[in-house]
Amino acid sequence: MEVNKLTDLAVQKSRPGEKDYAMSDGAGLYLWVTTAGGKLWRWGYLFDRKNKTMSYGKYPYVGLARARELHLAARTLLAAGTDPMAERMAKKNENNITSKRSFQTIAMLWLSHWRDGKSKRHADTVERRMNADILPVLGARPIDKIEAPEVVKMVTDIQDRGALDIAKRALETTGQIFRYAIAHGHAKHNPAAEIKPRDVLKSRDVVNFARIERRDLPKLLQDIEVYRGNQLTRLAMKLMALTFLRTTEMLEAMWTEFDFINARWDVPKERMKMKKPHIVPLARQTLEVLELLRKLSGDSEWVFPGQGPKNPTMSDGTILKALERMGYKGEMTGHGFRGLASTILHESGYPDPHINVQLAHLKKNKVKAAYDDALYLEPRTMMMQDWADFLEETLRTGRVSLPRPKWLTYDPDSMPIPSVRQDRGDERRAGHFAG
């Protein structure tokens, strides 16, 4: 039987005629040229006493060499007693089933179900993190084929870029997706449930809570002032020092959360670790930092805009990397600003309830007020101004002493109105910890 009659040039130069016609390559393979100019690779064969026609695709998308490869594979199946077209259809159906049960498909079904009743902002944040950190790794895999080591690699890779909190959230979200898959018959086991964060992720105390000693604070503030990297990152470190917020809670801030007239920042519960709304009183120095950030962020809705739709806000590893470049690797982290503020304020006699509420550490069973986000708001406002003044004075003079608050004239565990001290605007000096 003569084969390989055609050449690439002959196929390329073939033109439509008055009728459809075939150009044979031998062994049953031919190019079908239509009056409309289409060129299709075909094979006519007999199976189970029935004439069938199998297509290998359209030229030039399927070239001559590729058509011959497909034809040889089909003829081999036929010689073994298998219908090539039936085999191809079976594989196509199998692929469709696999596609319908891919991790990404089930993840999107879960997200649609889960986001019902959630705030749009919170749901969008979870979707953004899922698209950025989970789906690129697990999305294309059949959900019932994924094993625990794959999940472990995903979360440890996230951790290795300095994003421990996001790694833990990714593990939690992955587990929720698998639970949904099991409930709807798409999977039989949850590999994420077999993993405890402490088994595969570093200790938070080691990674996130490292902080300098009090005596080293003046140098750190000076190093931040002269930081030569991105100015948005420099101001992020200043704002973190001034506000006590957790890294992610601060970096995902939107301008709509700020009340500049009343000098307060209302962080919605969806962005808080304790899932409760939180008020940050804004000291004068904090307001000045925010004004600089508004100029840098331009028209963005985010205070710390990121690098595109996949990363709309600054990464929580950015501050850690900046501190490392400044020489504080293993000595200071973003979370370290919180621990340092807590230590200094406690040692200076500020009431523990005020500090813990401002750190958003207060346990829910201790909150008795109807609107507990405003608990101790007036003394907290004065405490935050004291703290900002302290940072300003420390930067200017190098002194690290914060006096006991003179305005505190009552039992901090009761809540009468404190005696408010006089405004200290005339005491403010140049060179403050702001811009």
C-alpha cells in the first residue's frame, strides 16, 4: 500500500474547486478540501461492519506530520480491535469529568456558597488570596487526587516569602474547600484536615514576634527616617509604629475607613483577627503620615496599593524585608512594633485594659459594653497621642522614657470620665515622627 503521497508544499498550495474533493496521502488518510476553502484531515474506516469517518483536525492547525502521527495511532487501535472514535470519545468524557472536578472548579462553587451572608469586602479579600496563593498551585489538579504533601508545599512556599499569617489562612481556606467537596460528593477525604499548622509552619514567636529592646528604639526610628527604599514602605513602618495594628490589618486599609474630621480610623470587623470592629484614635503625627500616604497612593482606594489586580495591596512580607535590609533580620518584625508598644506602655503605668483594647487583645467575654469598639475610647485617644509624642521625642533626643500619664486620675477598671489634660500643641517641636 502506497503511503506518504502528499508533501507540505502540495497541501499548502491546494485550492478549493467547484466541488469538495480529497487529496490522498495513502493508508486511508486524506485531506478533504471544501469549496469554502477549508482543509480537513480525515480517515474512512470500517468497524463492526459499519463505515465510519474520523477527523484529525483542520489544516494548518494540524500539519501533515501531525496528521500522520494521529492516523498511525488510530490505525494501531483499530488493528487491536478497538474503535478509534469510541476511544477518543471516552477519553474526552473522562477529561470533562476531571475538569468538572478540578480543585479550581470546586473552589469557585465553594466560594459562591460561602460568601452568602459575608460582607463584600471580606469575601473579595478571601477570593483575592485564593486566586493569588492557592489556585495557581492546586487549581488544575483533580480535587480527589490531591494529597497532603501538595498542600504542605503550598503553605510552606507562602511562609518562605515571609507571609506566615497568609500561609495559615491558605491552609484554613483549603480545608473549607475540601469539606465542601466531600459534602457534595466530589472528594472522599480532606488532606488539609490531616495537617496542623504547628506541624509544618514555623512558630509565630520565632517568625513574627521578634522585636528589639527598648534601648534600641531610637536607632530603629532613625533608620526608618533615612530608609532609602520605597517611600510607601517607609511610611508603612511609621504607621505601624504609631497605630499598633497587625500587619495585614494595616496594609489592607481603605481610605473610606478614615474619619479625618474626628481623627479616628474605623477598621471593619471583617478585617480584624477577633472579627470585631476596631477604632484607632489618630494622633497628630499619625494624621500627618496619612496625608503623605494620600499623596503617594494617588487615586487608589487602598492606602497601600500593590502591583496589580492579583496584588491590590502591599504584601505583608514587604515590611519584614525592609527591616531585614535595614539590618534587623531576626531582631525586628512588623508584629514587633505591637509588642514593643505594649511593653513600654505597661511599664510606664498605662492601664492594662486600655492597652489591650487598643491592641485588639480583649477577650470577648470581658467586653460588657453594647458597643465595645468604643470601650475606653477617650483615655485610649489620649494614650495614643502620648505614644506618638513619645516616638517623636525619642527620635529627636534619643531618650526612651515615657512618663506615667498625669491625666489618669481614676480606677482604670471602672469607667468614669477621666480628667483631660490641656492640649500640648505649644509643646510640639520640629523634627517629629511624622513625615
